[in-house]
Amino acid sequence: MPHFVIIAVSILFDGLAYAMFLFITSVGLSVTMGLMGFVNLAHGAFAMAGGYVVVTLTRTLGIGFVPALAISAVVVGAVSVVFERFLYRRLYKSNDLEQVLLTIGLAFMAIATATYFYGPIPKSVPLPEWLQGDINLGFRSFPSYRAFLIVLGVVLIAVLWYGFERTNIGAKIRAAVDNRRMAESVGINVDLLFTLTFAVGSGLAALGGGLAIQLFGLSPNFAVLYLVLFLIVVAVGGLGSLKGTLLAALVLGIFDTAGKYLLADAGGFFIYAVTVVVLLIKPAGFYGRE
Amino acid sequence: MAASERTIPDRKATRERAAEYLLRRHRFRPAEALPWLIAIAVYFVFPDRMTFGSQVVIMVMFALSLDLILGYAGIVTLGHAAFFGIGAYTVGLGAARLGWTEPISGLFAAAIVSAFFGFLTGWFLLRYRGLTLLMLTLATAIMLQEAGNLRSDFSGGYDGLPGLVFKPVLGLFDYDLYGHTNYIYALVVLAVVFFFVRRIVYSPFGQALTGIRENVRRMHAIGSPVHRRLVTVYTIGAGIAGIAGALFTQTNAYVTLTVFDFDNSAKVMVMLILGGTGRLYGAFVGAVVYMVLEDKLSKLSPTFWQFGIGLLLVLGVLFAPRGLLGLLENAGKYLSKFRSKP
């Protein structure tokens, strides 16, 4: 098989795995921002918290990796409701700046807390055997962990799509993103809806954080380091749009991977260049409302 | 006829009242000498902490430049470190690659280059608001950092440009080990920049900026050239941040790509918020309190310090949205009310 095809397939595969991570972690942020217009810079902190819960569950309590992921998502999702009820709620009507400051303050506190309990050195998790090796697809073998990530991502997309487009709650969320006042006036409880999506979104972020440990390692800085990526995915995709978030995650994931394969020195340059170009042409993102 | 005759003197009177109001605000109050007196006193009281002192002065200037953009014009940016970095690298690269080691002309060069970059990016970016603007400003700073990293053969990359040597200030004052020259030099530059900023803030242009911050639709409606004004103030703020960056390189005699870090943008914003936005002296209070706390607490435990700054932000947003100076003002009002009662 010609060399460039192998490279292209590798880029596509790794890019797809990366895109799934971006999608899983960012989708909750996109929906909550679309609903309330709340700039949540602490989203990365929830992802980091999820990662550390997974570390504790697997290393200290000896629970398997996959059940640990699920438990961590539920725990972080539940805890996030407390933050939403007591802190976020007070600033829904405030301007961008105050929301940015509150949530960045929370992110700093989360980083410090994680450093205190886990130390600044990156953590890893023990993986089950079936996630450690490679999968041979005939012409080339791929790391099975990334294959697992892609499969999980596709399943989650299907579930979220069904929930968003085919259920009653999904219809209410879409209505509230489109026009919050109108939705409220026909009797949709947007507040409750928001708490619900916030919990699910933070749970998904925690899942993403758990999945990221094997990809990038987990250190307290995760909360801020990758936050920029999540925000970029949300901004490029358009607030509150499932389709947009998926498209943005795919475009950015694959572009970034391609950039790192083909022009290693340029590093993260590509992802930002794509962001700037997209936002200059479409300020509200791919599927955002102008 | 009668009605129009009556309105003409009215309008004139209104204009005079407005001019009188602006002039009155622009007048110096005795309390305004206080920060400068303290700064001079610090020079004599802590002669061995002048290196730290000059860093504080530089951060005050950096926060002041953000105050113009964020506090007065209400532009929320997460990439203000870009201009600080450009100023720092203009001077750094000038000294390392071109042998341009004269400090004062270096400051001017840094101001011009940063201001030009501020004009370019501002002209493109200031049409956007909210999250889009946040992401675009953030991406701009990170792209500059990545570009510097890409050409690390030229920029020195994350290892930086160490061991830069600059000529004595004005050809007279050479740098000493204790940083006395640095402190006075930075303080004088800050004073010049401050009076420039103060002049802008109390001018009609400054009033227009406040108007844009408070109600951009109404400013459009009364025919104010909003975009042009925003780009102008962004350019000025960028230039001042560039001067702060240039001073940073000159006083430390080295610079690395970490000046473009998101941390740097966030830090200056925290300082400004801590002191109070849109009130000139907020930058002084915020930067000094932040730098001194950081100096003391981060020696004790960096983790503790980071937690503290996070907590400070959360409490600040919830209970003191106008910063430390706002709290002081409230306390002053409360006291005077208390006193006038009996």
C-alpha cells in the first residue's frame, strides 16, 4: 500500500479518536452555554475531577477501569449540581466578565485541591488487558485503546442524538436553546432543564477526563490546559448545537492530528488557525444562531 | 419660532455644564498624590527589595493598560498577554539580534510595534462579542506563542533570550545589582504612562468609551462611531502593555515565551478585578496586593496560594463586584452616614 495512504489512514484514525474525546468532553458545555449563555471556564475542572476519581477508584479501591469511568461520571455529575444550585445560579443574569471570573476562580481552587491530594506529577491508570494491545486490521495495526474510544464515542453520539432529537426532554432543550422566553411562556421549566443538562454535561466531561488519562496523562493543570480546546470546540461548533459540536470536534481533531503528523514543529498552531478562520467567517460557529 | 429660540441657549448651557463636569473630574485631588508618595517611600524603606519593586511597578502598568480596554471600554479579552509579549520580544530581539540596546528608544519601538499589532487584531476582532471574542483573543496570544516556538532558532523558544545587556538609561544611569536604577526607571515611565491614561479617561473620548461599555446600542443610536473608538482604545491599550513588556525584558535582562501564557493574561485580569475596574487606581491597588500576597504566600506554599487566589475571585464576584477600592468606597459611605446621624 502506498506510503501516503497509510499516513492518511493513521491521521484519520488518531484524529477520529481525538475528536471523540473532544466531543464527549465538550458537548455538555455547548448545551449549557446555549441554554443559559453562561461562560463556564470550570468545565475543565469537572473533567479533571472525573479523571482523579477514576484514578482513586482503580488504584486505591481496585475497581475495573470501565466501571470506574461510569461511577466517576455519575459522582461528578451529582456534585456539579451542588455548584450549579449554589454558585452558578446567582450569576445567570450577570455579564460575561463576572461569569468568567467566578468560574476561573473555581478552576484555580480545583487545581490547588487536586495538587494538594494527588501531587503535581502526572498520573496513569491500570487498563484491562483487552485495552492494552493493538488491533490488527490486516494492513496496519491500531492501538485498541483508541479503537475503544472511537466505538464509545459513536455509541454516545447515537444515544445523545436519540435523546436530543427523539425524546420529550430533548425537544424541550432544543426549544429553550432556540428561544428561552418563549419556551418558558409555554410552560417549560427551563431552570430544571438547565440543572439536568448541567449534571449530564459535567458527567460527560468527567467521562472525558477519565478517558484522557491514557491519552495525555492526568495532572492538575488539565483543568486549564485542555479547557481552551473545549471552549474552541464549543465556539466553532455553535452554542447549543449537537451537530455543530460533533462537526467542530471532527474538524479540529483531524486537523490537529494532521498538523502534528505532517509538520511536527508547528505543534498546536493548526487548531488555532482553523478556529480563527472559522470564527472570522462565521462568528457564531458552524451551527450557531447569529 | 419661540420654541427654537428657547432651545438654543439651553443647548449652550448644557454643553457648558458638560464641559464643566469633565473639567471638574479631571482636576487633581490631593489624595491622588498618595500612591506616588508611597512608591517613593518604598524606595527608602526597602532598598534591598527593589528588584521585586520594579516587577510590581511593571505589573501596575500592565494592569492599567487592561483597565483602559476592559474597565473603561468593557472589552472582555483573554489574550492581553499577547501585547505584553510583543513588547517584551521587540526589545529582546532588538538587543539580541540587532544590537539595539538603547533602552528609551527600545520602549518607543515596543510601544509602536504592539500598538500596530493591537490595531490590526482589534480591527478584525472587535466586531465580535461574548464567547467568540474571548476565544479569538485567546487564540491570538497562543498563536503568537506557537509561532515563536516554531521559529525557536530566532526567538530562543522556551529557553528564552538570556543574558541581554542594555545600555545605561539616558546614557547616565547604569544598572546596579540591587535594581535601584530599574525601580526609578520603571516608576518614571509608569508616571508618564499614567498621566497619559488619565488624560484619555477624563476626555470626551473616555466618556464615549464608558458609554459604549454601559449601553452599546444607545451609543450606536446617537451616532457614535463605536467600532472606531473601540479599535482606538484597543490600540492604545496594546501600546501601553507593550511598554510594560519592554520594561519587563529590560529589567530582567531576559525573556522567554512564557510571557504569552494564558496564565499571564489571567493574572493581570485578576489583579485589575481585585483592585477594581474602570477607576484608574484599581490597577495600583490590585497589582500591589496581588504581587505582595503572591510573594509571601507562594513561598509558604504555592498550592495554598493558588487556592487562595481562586477563593478570592469567587468571593470577589459574589460580594465585592467593584473590587477592593469599591469596598473601601462603600465603607467610607457607611462611615459618613454613621457619623452624620447623631
